[in-house]
Amino acid sequence: MLLSPGIAVIELTAVIMGKPNTIYPVLLWDEHEAVLVDTGYPGQADLIGAELEKYALPSSGLSRIILSHQDIDHIGSLPVLVQRFEGKIAVMSSPFEKPYIEGNLRLLRITPEAIEQAVNSLPANVSDQWKQAFRHSLEHPPSSPVHETLEDGQELPICGGIVVIATPGHTPGHLSLYHRASKTLIAADALTVNDAGELCGPDPVTTLDPELARHSLTKLLDYEITTVVCYHGGLYQGNVRQNLLKLAQSEEN
């Protein structure tokens, strides 16, 4: 879905634990660069590739991937995309997330207990072979080198200006991005949109440090935002500032 010139939202749906789950990576581009923010689940590279073909990207194709954080629904198709573009993609993340994305540290959520719980939560009609494959994917998550780390407040002078906002809490090095040209906040998992279309704070169930994540919301008030893209829930285009103020104030009390 094209938001405005040079920015589009990619809608990807996967069946997770027997239920459909839709996520929303973001694509940004100009005459010289094309940037993908997050890469979906494992196995979604073809879907992402089909989405890239819808837009007038530069002839060089995808040049950068920015990862908001380490979770498998954000890094899942990273290795395949990097390979598909023959190593021409610069992968970027926060320095805190880099060792997890590169596979040097175990993903924080993928504990042995979490793996057992996930496997045991599969529907009864799932075959043993599929269960084994699922377990293997959790025990050996996707990984790829990170070529450049991003710092809080850094601005990439490409694609209309991409400002890096450190929003730790969901994970220690979680990043959100602000696209200056369209006044769009790419929130990743720092914010969510619920089934009623309301802008909400981070999911308390999946957030590692809820208090820190709530505190991070106050930083978003420094930006003039007309549109929010949440990785879970999609677009929010209501009164962003008023709702951010409400969320920030409710978290302070």
C-alpha cells in the first residue's frame, strides 16, 4: 500500500500456531536507494520480492535493510533476501541487537522453555515431522551479518530523511524510525493498533521490559507525526499527538 511518494507499507500474513497473523514491514525509496524496514517471518522472501516489484525502485534494487530488533517475525526472511541480492544489501540495526541478529547470542525470547511451550501449543493435527521442523527453526533461527549499527538521533540522508529513534523496552535495542518527508512514524513494536483501530502502547505480553517500553513513548512526542505504521495492527492516521500524549501520561501515573 502506497502511503505517499517514496514510502509504502507491505502487508504480510502467515499462519502461526494455527492462526493467521498479519505484519507490516515498510519500504522506503528515492532515485538512488531502496530501504526495507524488517523482513517478516521465515519463508516470506518471495512475498516481499513480489511487493518490491510493485514500485518504481531504483535499478539497483534493494540497497539497505533496517531491522527494528531481533524477534523472528522481523528477521525471518533476512538471510534469503541478502542472498537474493547477492550481498549488495547493507544490513543495519542497533548495536544492542547486532549480536543476536548475527547469531552470536541466543535470541532473548527463544529459551528452551519457550521452545517447549511453542511446540506443545501446536494444534493436535500437526504432524510429528512438521513439529520437528518447527522446533528446528526455533533452535536455529535465521541470522545474517549486520554491516552498520545505528544510534539514537542519527539521520540517514536518504529517501526523504530517516531518523533513528531508540525505543528500548520491547527488546533492549528496539528502534523506531521517523520518515521526515511523509511525517510517518515507523513504530515497529513500540506501538500497536488494536482490532478497533485504536493506537495502543506496546504489547505487555511480548515486551521484555514494559516499564522501559512505556517510558520510550515520551520520545515520540518530539516529532510531528501524521501517520503511524505499527508492525502489529498496521496504520493509524487519527490524532496521533493527542493519543501519544494520552498513552505517555497514562504510563507515567
